[in-house]
Amino acid sequence: MAASGSRNSAIVLFTDDELKDMNGLTKGINFVEVSCGCTSKYGDTAGKLKVFRDGDLKIRCECSSCNESIFTPAEFEEHALKGYKRWKQTIWIIIKGKKVSLLKTALLRYYKQEAKSTKGHRGRKRRSCHHDEFIRCTVCNKERRFTLRDKKECRNYHDARAKPNWRCTDFPSNKFSCDAVEERQSRKVLRRCFRLPSCEGCNYCVCLGCEMCRFSDCSCQTCVDFMKNAAN
């Protein structure tokens, strides 16, 4: 009986012809799920797109670096390093073995209706960044802030984190010594998340791997895995 109910609910969302030959199709109560992906210069990033009757769209990423994180379509496009801000065109599903733009399918029907019903309400625009990180000195036990605004700063933090006995004097450009005052605790909570300044880690401020924070000349497992996946 449960299976029949799920099947009937799915038919209400989309007809069999609209879903015909879609790869990875799963029908559920008030949702359908299909395989999807986004292609960048590093290759394909695969995921599972779930379309809900209320207009919500969620993508579960299946790349090896993010442990099946859940994204909105725009976030998934950015996570795949596409960066075009045109997820309706750049995200694809597979029909009869061919990649078909999401825009050319019926899967956006309820998303469009949802957009109309929320017209006039300004949503929060997602801005990606690398949030500030801290490393504790093994000599004085004070935490030092690393700002990650560009590739050089990301590399500084990456190398410092890999060093087991990191010290204040190892900070680039000799910015700190162990005698320097530690940053106030009230200041430490501000970590450059555009959604919430006191956030300690979320999809808005924690990058899971990109060109800026992964390095082809580094032999650590994190960088090796990223470069290997980027090449596939």
C-alpha cells in the first residue's frame, strides 16, 4: 500500500513521459529524485537532485570531498567551481545517456510557481568565502588568526596547519612573537561568515575545496585527493 501511495503522489508531480529515461529516478511522497551533475574545467561533479512539490530543490553532492553535503542548486553550481550563476542551464540530468540542461526538463515546474508566490520578498544572497581560522602556538599556547582572503594566505594557513609544532615565530612575515597579546575572546567569534559573524562553520563560510585553498605542488592527502578528483 505504501508503494502504491508513493507512486500516485509522484504521478501528481510529473507524468511518466516527463520522467521517462531519467537516470537515477526515484519516486517518493511529494518528491522525485534524479541523478544530476555540473561540469567545470575540472570535470563533472555528481549529485542527486530532489524536487519537492512545494517548490523546494535540494541537491545531495556525491563528490569525495564534502561527505554528501546538501546544497541549493546555486550552491551546488558554485561548489562545482562553475561560477556562472546560471544553475538552471549549467546543472544537468542524464536522459538516455545524454546530459540535458535542467532548464529543458519539466523538473523546474514547481520551482517557478514557488518563485511567483514569493515575489516581493528579498532573499539572502549567498556569498562564498573562506572564513578566518586559528592555530594555537605550541610554545605560549596562544591562538593566532589566519585570514584567508587570497591564495597566498590560504597557503600560509595550509602549511601552518600541517606543521605539528607550529609556533608564533613561524607566522609569515614575523607578524607575531610569543610576547604579543592574544586576540580578545570577544573578537575571536568574528570569523568572516557573511551569514552570521559568530558562525564557527557552515556552507556559507567553510570551503570544502577549491583552486584557492588546494595546491598542486602539495603532497598532503587533502590536496592530492582534490587534484585527482579535479582531473577526472
